[in-house]
Amino acid sequence: MFSRGQVDGLRPTPQAALTNLNFEDCYATRNLWTKAILQRTSGWTEAYSTGCAHKVTELVEKGNRADSSKLLLNLVMEKGSRARRVMWESFVKMRHGVPKLDKILKEIQELGSDPFGYMNITEGLPELPSNLKDVQQKHKETLRVQTETLRVNTILIKEKVKIFQLVDRYAELTVISTVRDRTLVEHELLARGRDHEEWREKDLQRELEKIRPDQLFQSSFSQRKSKSGSSAAVSGVPGIGKTTMVQKIVYDWATGKIYPHFQFVFSFKFRDLNTINCRINLRNLIRDQYPYFGNVLGELWKNPEGLLFIFDGLDEFKGSIDFAENTEPPSMCTDPESWCEVSDIVYSLIQHKLLPGCSVLVTSRPTALHLLEKAGISVWAEILGFNHEEQKEYFNKFFEDQTVAAAVFKHVEENEILYTMCYNPSYCWILGLSLGPFFTQRDRKQQQVPKTITQLYSYYIYNILKNHGREIENPRDVLLKLGEMAFTGVSEKKIVFRNGDLIDYNLQLSQFLSGFLMELLERDDSVQSVVYTFPHLTIQEFVAALAQFLTPAPGDIGKLLSEAHSKEDGRFEIFLRFVSGLASAQAAWPLEEILGRFSHQTTCGVIDWVKAKVEGQIGNTEIETSKRNLLNTFHYLFESQNKTLTQNTVGSVETLTFSELRLTPIDCAVLSHVIGLCDTVKHLDLRECSIQCKGLQQLISVLHKCQELRLSYNNLGDSGMEVLSAALKNPDCRIQKLRLNNNTLTDHCAEDLTTALNTNQSLTNLNLSNNKLGDSGVKLLSEALRNPDCKIQKLCLRDVTLTDSCAEALSSALSINQSLTDLNLGNNNLGDSGAKLLSVALRNPDCKIQRLRLNDNSLTDSSAEDLASAVCTNQSLTDLDLNMNKLGDSGMKLLSAALQNPDCKIERLDLGQNGLTDLCAEDLAAFSTNQSLISLNLNSNSFTDQSVPALCHLIQTCRSLEQIVLVSNRFSPNGKRQLESLQEFRPRLCVTCEYSNLAT
């Protein structure tokens, strides 16, 4: 807690703290504390306070959170020390429910009684000598020039690269200060695409802690405090914008917008550092890139706190940097003048052994983050990319014609396969280049618009060939060589190629080749060190796949694909999908128009390989790995768009199980495609697949074809029930069993379900347990049960928050319904009054209920008489579960009388955990006259050895009894032995007094 002195000391209210908070974490309470601050200040009228609070709130609702923070700050500052004190007291009260606010307050508190330095962080820095001021100005100007423009590649001949001002084109990306899984076993773009929608939902619900690039070195985001300096790691998949973000950080520093406490910023690319093959010191490393520093660097070493080092692209570094405990550390470099390996310099800077006090920023793909896990990183962050609105904005900026932009984005939105990866800016760029011509050229038919990823990339390459194809005599030969180089790169996880690589594959620089490869300068001050990369990793993977169909002497394609498939790190996953897709005519023909016919041998080999994969995996889905492998193979089938292949491989399958495997909407779309081509799938198990409503929408066209659907634990919600109801209302619906337990359903979905049940002619088994249907929801459901056309035979309403309020509606339905035989109402709160109403229905001769579960429903002996009456008269009820109630001995006495009635048909009776004691033992013994009882459960009551004689009598004389469960009572070991010994005198009799002997 803050002391009074600390609160009073906050005279210049921390604008940085308030702006950092930006109301994002206390949105729900802004009215409360804004009014509290303003109203508790002397001299303020109620009307004026409310009006000011309204202005602040209005700005927040319009999204101007920074402006709202500044307005509140100004209002508080005008009123003096008391207003400031009230504000900070309000913050302190809110701190525990607002993580970011709590962090900020702790940061300020750590500064002691004079937290003024929090805002004026540059005040403690030493004055720069005049000679350094000149160098700093030169350095900032150099960096500004280097970073003020963005280069964007096109597929055009005349204008291969467009140059834009960075400030005009830079789009803010969502960056979070949360560490996601750093170990991936599949293709990064797919894995992050899978996660992105889930994280976007958390963002909308304000559950994510966002971090701006200018906050990377604020201690409120730090997970590790260190006096020797700060370090930050920012991760993101290829193409997400890591390098562009670094460019923006450098530009903003150079133009004085951020990080004023850093006097000098030095930015390096790891791909540039790869070219340094000799020992070097930090002095020369900086001078090689920034020669104007001359001999002044020694002055900089004296104040390391003013230095920021940025290293971009750790995943591209060839040197050894691994902070793991079991890894031999590189040589530590502690002197900026000492000569050592580049990796030693980087390692030592990150570890703050070199220039302690400096700050370091490292960017990396997720797959290389494990190298930093033991590095003591202060702040971890990840770039999530575009959200939905940012994607839309991207396409609006990409196309000058807004009609085309809207048409392209609409197509992308409607195609889950394409939309899933649109969080990635580079992928949006590929979509724009590939899809644009379909909506701008009249000769392109809309039905030919790409629907698969392979078709999309096929048209991307086609457009390049159309623009560059005339520049070379044999484009097929060049693409084959380029593809072979690309394949080697995929195999070795290599994305940067050098002149030596081009020579190895007999490739010569040309206008044609530049349509596929981007030229990058290895060093900013050297035109000699040029490297090449594909515009996007997936383009490299596509060209690698394409090469397999262009070779004049194809080898064993099946062997190559099997070796690629055996790699467990996911490096070949997209490649395999592209190969499968290129075996289809739809993806091949645009390219064959220019490149000539694809290898028939390769096409057949790919189809045979996919077929063998499906046949080998289709019946083996017991473990998660097997399920994931089958799902990936289904992706191959989808990309192939080969109807015959799918029908031949999956056409005879009756059961598909993907339970407990997380499925994204794109996975569901693929699954829908496969099931849609087969008429044999009867059982579809998607329990705990996290498909939610969005995934269910992708499956809606095929769900009606299945006979059994397991959709439990999928968070479908009421909107999901609306989708599912459409399948149930399909006149061709074959669904007989439907499990929807644990899906966050409420009474709002009951109307959709009731409408569906009124028309459905196939559904006989419905599980709705562990939802929040409530009384109102079940009342609506009862309307469907009263419909004579309703076919439901088994209905599970366990734990759906029922009370006696719905009992009358249920009772009315049970009295009329001619199909329902099994009803589970366990784990609700029907109470005695509810049981009495249900008993009315059970006594009705038209009631067909055979099995009724009323366990854990707060029943007492008050309802026992009504239940006993129902048991006596009902001619269909054979199974009654009354476990976990409070019937007691008096209730047992009433039930005993009913079971002695010759008209009683009860075969299975569960009276466990009902507070029964030795006082009702004689009543139990009277069961001996019952001729129907097969199973009796008396577990977890309070019987002692005193009841053993009566129980022995019951067991010996009730000839129909086959099982009696007596575990968790109070029998002595001798009493248990005496009871269990009775099993010897009658075949098939099971007497269980210990859990270890309980039959499964």
C-alpha cells in the first residue's frame, strides 16, 4: 500500500502510468471511480462532476482511451493535491482486480517516496558531450533515412517494387505480453492460425494484456527484475511483421517519438551477422555498419544505460546461441574492445555481461524461442497480427477499386480455408495478388475462383508467369531448378539463399527469376553482399512442391513424401498439402497452360501415396497423434479435390473419431468436405474438440448424414444450437443419437431445439446434461415431448438447474408421450414437490417410462409415499435411481411396502447415500417377496453388523436378485465376509462390500 507521503509526493500525476493504463483494464468501473475522484473534491457541484465524468466516459466509448486519460488527468490536476490523492486512492482500491494497474502501481511504489522519476525518466541521464551530440544527430538522421520508406513487392514487370512512406502504410499489429507455447510440432503458420481466433476472442473480452512497442522496456511488463539491464523478446511467425515493427521502432526513436532515455540505438539483422566469419569486437561490429562513429564509441561504453541493441531474426542465425542449462555456454565477452565470435558478443549482451545496464531487444520465430528460455528475458511478447477489422482495412488499401476490395474480402471471409491465415499480413498480400484478377478481369469466371490453398498459390504463380513468361525461353526448366533449391531449403529449414546456391542449381539472375525471389542487401553499406529469399515461406514451399511435377525423370515420389511426412517438427506439412493439391486438375491446369503437362507418373504416385496414408490411418485413431495424422491426411484429400480418391478411401468408413483433438474451423471445413463425399459415416465423435459455433457452421452441411453425433464439451452455446437445429430439421436427417452435454446451452436455445424436435423423425436419444437450460428451457422442451410425432426415447437432463417449477410441465409431457422410456433428471433440485408432481405422471397408465433417475434432487421422506404409490401402479418402470437423496429410514419403510406389491416391476433400485441405518433393515428384508428385483445399491449408508442377518435373509430369499452393492457402510471385516460368502450358494449372485471387488 502507498504511504501518505507517497500519495502526496505524486504531485505531477504520472501521465505515463495513466496513459499506459488507457482505461483498457478498468473499462467496467470507469464511471464509478471517475465520478468518485471528481465528486470528492471540494468546490465541485454534482452537476459539474457528472458532466465531466460523462465527457471522460464518452471518449472511452468512442475508442479514444488515450484522450480520455489525458482529460481526466487535466481535470484532476486543476483541483490540486486532494484530487490527486483521491485518484491514487481509487487506483489502489482497484489494483487487485486489474493486473496491469497493479503492475504500474508496484512499479511506482518501488521508486520510493519520490516517484517523480517515473515520468521524467530522462532526467537521470548524464548530459551528452558536444561531440557525442553531433554523432547522435548524424546517427538519428541516418536511421531516419534508412527506415522512412517501405518496399512492397508486386508481380508486375514494370513496377516490381512499390515504395511507400512507412508512416502512411504501417498498420499497427496486435502485440501481447503473454508467452504462448514455445514448442511447435507443426507448421508455424498453421499452428498460429489455429490459435489466432481464440486469442482474438480473448482480446475482445479484454482478457489479453496488450503491449505497445514503446512499452517493451517498462518494468510494469517485466517478468524478471534486473539491475544489470533489460531484455525483451518478441516472437511471431514468418510474415507477421517482426522486421517491419523493428523498422518502425528505429524510425520512431530516430524521430524522437519513443525511448528518449536511450541515447543510441543500434539495430542488427542476424542474417547480416551470418556473413562475419572471423573474430570481431563490438566496436568494429558497430563501425562496420555505422562508420561515422569513428573513435567516440569509448565514450558510449561509459553510459551503457543509454544504449539499446536490437537483433532481428534469431531463427536465421547460424551461430550458436543457447542459454539452456545443459548446453556448454559460449565464451563470455565482457569487454567491448575484446575480439571474439559474433555469437559470443550477442550472448554476452543478452546476458548483460557485456555493457551491464544496456537494453537488448531480440525478435524470432516461435520455433527458435526455446534458445532464450534460460536467458533471463525481462519481457516476453508476441505479435498476433491482424484482427478482422484490420484485415478488411488491409484489402481496402491494397485495391484502389473499393468494389474489388469488397468482393475479394467477401470471398476470403466465406472461405474458412483462406480466412484462417489472414491474420498474417504477408498472407493477405498473397491473397490480394492472387484473387484480384478474378474480380477485375471479365474473362475469368466466378466459379473458378480458388477455393483451396493450392489453387490460390497456383494462380499466384500463374500471374507471375503471365507477366514474366516472355522473358525466358524455357520457364519450366528454370522453375524446376528453382523448386529443387526451394525443396533443399525446406528440408534444411533455410529461407535465405546466396549466389553460391544459385550457382549450385544452375540459376542465373534474370527478370524472370526476380519475379519469384526478393533481393536483400546483406549489409546496408555494401552492394556486394546480396542474398535472396522467397517473398513468403509458403511460396517457397509451393515452388518446392511444384518442382516434383516438372522433373523429366521423376524418382520414387512415394518414398520422398514418406520421408517428408516422417519429420515430426512440421517443416513439410504445407509442402505435403501443396503436393497433394497439385495432383488435382483444378490446381494444375492454369500452370500447365504455360509450363506444359505435369508428370503423369508423379501425379499417380502422389494419389497412391495419399490413398495408402488414408487406408493405413483410418482405423487407427486411439491416440492423439494418430488422430492428428488422420486429420492432416484429410487435408491432403481436401487439397486434392479428388472425389473418386476420397470415396475410394473413406467411402466404407462407418466411424470417425477425433475426440479430445482441438479442431479449428478450417479443420471442420476439411472434415465436412470428406464426410460430404461419403454416405457410410454413421458415428462421428467430436467430443472435447473445442469446435464452438464457428466450427459447427462448417459441418452443418453433413451432420444430418450421421446416425450418432457426439458433440460434448465443445462450448457450442445457444448460437451453436441454432445451427444444429437446422440439421435436425433437414428432411433427410438420419441423426438418432445426439450428445450435447457440457456446451454452455441456456434456455435461449430451447425454442430452436423444440422446433427441431417437432419436425425431426429420426432422433431417439438426446443428452443435454450439464447445461443451464433451467426451468424455462425444459418447459419449452416439454412442449416437444407432448407432440405425438416426437420420437425421443432417451432424454438426459442431468444437472441442468431444474427446480419444482418445471415439474408440472414435465409431468404433463410424460403422461402423454408414447416414446420416451429413459429419463435422467439427476443432479437437479426438484425437491419433494417436484417428485410428487412427477409421481402423478408415473401413475398414469399411458406413461411409458422404464428408467428414471432422480439422484441428487433433495428428496426426503415427504416424497417417498408418492414415489411408492407410483412404483406400485406403474407397469413399465423397471429402473429407479434415488441415489444421493435424504429418504432416511422412514422413506425406506414406505418404499419397502411398495416393492412387496406383486404389481411392482422394479428390477434395479439405487438407494445409495440416503442416510439409511439399521432401523430400516427389517424393511429391507421384506424385499424378499419381490419377484422382479435384480440389482440393489445400498452403498454409502450407515448399516452395521446389526443389519447383517436381515440382509442375509434378503439375499438368500429374493431369488431374482443378482447384485447387491454394500460398499462404504459400517460393517466389520467379519460382517463383510459373512455377506460376501453368500455368493457361493447361488450362481451369478454378486455381493460387494469393498470397492476393490466392485464389478465394472
